[in-house]
Amino acid sequence: MAEALAAVCLVAVAVSLRPLRCIGPAGPAWVWVATWAAMPVLWSLDRLLANPIVPVMSLAPLSVLLAGWPLTVVMMAPVALVAGLAGHLEPFEAVHRLLWLGLAPATLTLLFGAASRRWLPRHLFIYILVRGFFAIIVALALAGTAALAVAPAVWPASGLARGDQWLGTLLAAFGEATISGLVVAALVAFRPHHLATYTDRLYLPR
């Protein structure tokens, strides 16, 4: 009940910020759509493969960098619905994954991004390394640790000790941050307009 209430509050805040404003006349960028399309599969990968020790991935931090926090949070609701249907998740487990795989890491990524803009130099490599890599690792690790503390539904690794599940959370966070960092670096170099959180004016040295 508390997780559902937290999820509803976060989505309501995101809706109040009018998230569709960042979508241009041509529609969302293809990389945004591809990220959202991959999320339901990655959120329910352990169920789809019928292997409880397969780590699931979030992609919510990457989506925040691509499309911004409000639109990412709004899109998490249909992502969780599709993941729940595809993975045959119980409603409480779908909500659990919505909060701890989607909303929590997305919100932490937003906060770390704001902190980096406030206290770190605005430089191209700061954006790529800090926001595109280190902030994602920390956001995913904190969200995964909190999820394990509440319930092991995100990592339903039967037969594994809680410490082993936590280690799996950290390794998965590092792997996802590496992939996200590579995507962010490529987009900064070749398609910076696909990143709603990046502009040359702010991050390119003059």
C-alpha cells in the first residue's frame, strides 16, 4: 500500500509538470521510444527466462537523461503494466518493480543531476562521466538496496543469501551504468538533441 501511494504521488507530480511539452512536432526521438520499448522486457527478464537469478535492468536513469524526469515517470506506468502482463507478475510485485526499478532510480538520477549542476563544473566530460555513469551507478545501487530492504521481489533469487543478492544488485548497477554511459557519450557526440538534459551551451567549454 505504501509503495502504491508513493508511486501515485510521484506520477501525479510528474503529470503536473506537463511532461508532453518536451515532445516536438515530429514526436519523441527514436532512441526514447527504443528505451521505453526495451524496459518491460528488462523489468521482467527473470520471469520471461524462468530463471530467478537473472538480474533485471532498469533503464530509468538513461530515460531521465534522454527525455527528462517528468516524461520518464509518466512512461513508467505503462512500462510496469506491460512488464506485469508479460512476466505474469502479481499486482503488488508489479508496483514494487515500478517503484524500485523505475521511479526511485529516476528520481535519484534527477537529484544527482541537479547536484552536479550546482556543485561541479559544467563541462562535457562532467556530464558524460558524472551524470551518464557515476550518478547512474549510485542511483541504481541505492534503489536496489532499498528494494532488498523492503522485499526481495526485484531480485527474487531463491536460494541466494541476502548479501549475494546485494552483490548482484551492485554488479547489475555497474553493468547498466556502463551501457548507459556509452549511449550518452555517443549521443553527446553525434545526436545531442536527443538528450533533453544536455545542451552545448551549458557543457561545451568556451
